[in-house]
Amino acid sequence: MAKPKSVYACAECGATALQWFGTCPSCGAAGTLSESYAERGAKRIAAPSVALADIEAKELARIPTGVGELDRALGAGLVAGQVVLLGGDPGIGKSTLLLQTLATLKEVLYVTGEESAEQIAMRARRLSLDAGSVRLLAETQLERILGALDAGKPAVAVIDSIQTLWSETLQSAPGSVAQVRECAAQLTRHAKRAGAALFIIGHVTKEGAIAGPRVLEHIVDTVLYFEGDPHSSFRLIRAVKNRFGAVNELGVFAMTDKGLRGVTNPSALFLSQHPHAVPGSCVVATLEGTRPLLVEIQALVDAAHAPNPRRLSVGLEQNRLAMLLAVLHRHAGIATWEQDVFVNAVGGVRIGEPAADLAVSLAVVSSLSDRAIPEKVVVFGEIGLAGEVRPAPRGQDRLKEAAKLGFEKAIVPRANQPKAKIAGLDVLAVERVDQAVQLLRNL
């Protein structure tokens, strides 16, 4: 066996260098190089290639996890050989969710490196889980874990967590860039070779990104983020990468004393139950993956008590809020330069698509004028810098979801106006933001 040589790998881009630098020569990131080892003297052997036209494309068989909201985020279930990376804040429920998932399956293995087997057993009893088919392994050494996977041949396995594993081929500490990268690569190779589905739990940094090298997210097939307010009982699981399904799919859970329970009608969670319409509240029909979702946007406009008025948004992009206020001033004659503006998406959900622009703008107008938007009104549409209201994708699905929940009127872009009438829903189409503001005043 060739003698390993020392190299330095970048935690951000995965590039290697023969000596240590303060900044990565490839991506320029500072302080990201750490020592690892690489084999030298490997022979070049030509690998056989196959014509793409000769490959038979088959429909992938799915393995239902038994947890409907998790299946939605995965894209209708697991695939044999799929490697799923699950990240989230400490205590948000990652281990609980996967333990509940394994309890519904057969031929499964739970590898714990953070808790003892007794702690996992106590949690299963507290959640009243029938976990008789779940096998436990309290181990952190990679080679022993791979041996257990080869011997037991589980259909689904969980690694909790990747930052606790270490390989005897490396001298660095568990959780280092080299250890995390090597352990993830070997586990992924095993999953592909054995055809076993593998869940890997990953810690997150204070910024919310998964700790360890960025290449970790490139190695795996699916990356799921577990989100939620620690003070709320609701949890959101979002797919940000999925080679076997759509990205940005959203699963919604409620934390109970018996564990996580899927929420079949999440729109009801993000709509506040006001006894009557209140100023500054507007309902937007947003889209999370393939699921239409109705979310209440709340805005508060108040007189500024400082030379520089504040612009604060929770669950929405703050820079986009500043842009929308400028568009309202220029194209609708609504000035907010002497007011603080606060915008919030109810329920802790994060809205990244621009289709929420029109709802945010109308909520600001409603709060500024102290005039409530009538109940049972839903809004969506993107606003451009020229004041035009642009269409949103899959407008029909958004409108049907609103009609299903009992909404009676919808303010939408002209291009999203349906050709056929939707039962129980009066669709009001607009082309510019000033038209939407004027329409709101006449409701």
C-alpha cells in the first residue's frame, strides 16, 4: 500500500493544496484549510463507458417511510441506495423524527454516537413506539459501523450524527473537516453498493448551515433542513436538494407529547384566527415545492422615533421589503420615509418566492391607512421596479387552494386570471401596483 501524504483540504469548496495557506487558493475563503491525507502513486486504469441510449431507464421503486409529511419532502418516499442528510438546530426533533420513522419499517438499524442505547430506548417508550424491529448500535468508529452494516444488511439505517464519527485511517479529531468528509464518502459508497437507504444527521452552525465541509452536501442525494421556532410546537422540514424528487418541498409537523405528528392542512396553521378583519393583515397564496400554501402576512407601519426609520422583516427577505417600499412611493404615491415598517410571516414560515410581493405591499398600505383588508381575500403576484405586477407560477393551483379554504375574492396578476370560473371565488386581475392599491380601497 502506498504511503499516504499530507494534503490540506478546503472546508468550503473541497479543493486541496500541498501546503497550508491562510486563504484557500481556489475559492479565497479564509481559515478553511485543514490537514488530511491522500493516497499517492495510483495507477491509471481506463474505465469502460456506456452509451446513454443503451441504458434502460426504469421507474424508481419507492419505500414509504410511514410518515406522510416526510415522504412528501423526500418525493413520495425513499429510494434504495439513497443517502439523506438531515440538518437542524439542537433539540428541534431530528432524532425523534427518524426514530418514529424506523419504528414503522422493518430491517432497520439506528447508529447512535451521541446517546447511549438506554437513552434511545427510554425515548421510544416515552413516545409509545412499537420499536421491536429497530436494532441499535452505540458506536462512533467508522470501520465498526461499516462492518455492522455489512453483517446486518439493513434496508434503512440512521447515523446520528456524522460529526461524532471517526476513521482510524485519519489522525484528526472527530468532527474535523477531514473526518466528516471521509466518513460521509465511505458511508455513501456503502449505501450505493448495498442498495440501502441511509439517513445521516448533521449538526448546524449558528448561521443555520450544516457544520463541516460544504462538499458534504454535494456527496449525498438529498438534503433536508428541519426548521421551526423553539417556542412553537410546529416544525417544518424542507428539501433544499433532492436527486429523486422536487426541491423546496415542505413537510409540516406538530410536536406533541407523543412525538411529531404530520399536519395535513398546513394552511390553517399560518392563518391567524382574528374575530374580525384587522389593519395590516393580508393572506398570500404561496407555493412550497408542489404544495400551495396560504400564509398570513402582517405589517405594522408606525411613526419613526429615530432619524433613520427601521425596516424589519421576519420570514421574508429584508432587502426586498426596502425595494417594495420604494416602488409603492414611486408608482403608487405612498410614502413611508417617516415611518418604521415591520413585516412578519405568521407561523414561523419563510417565504422566498417573489409572488408574496403584492401581499406585502397591500399589507403595508392597509396598516398605513389603518384600514383593514376585508376577510376572505387572498393575494399573490410579483412586483417589478417599473410598478408592473408579474404573474406567479402555477396560479391555478393557488386559486383552487384558496377556494377550498373558503376564500371568496382573489387579487392576482392579469396573466394569472383563470379562463374558466372557479366556483365560489371572484378573481380580480390587476396589471400595476397602483391599480391593486386603488382596488383595495374600493373593496
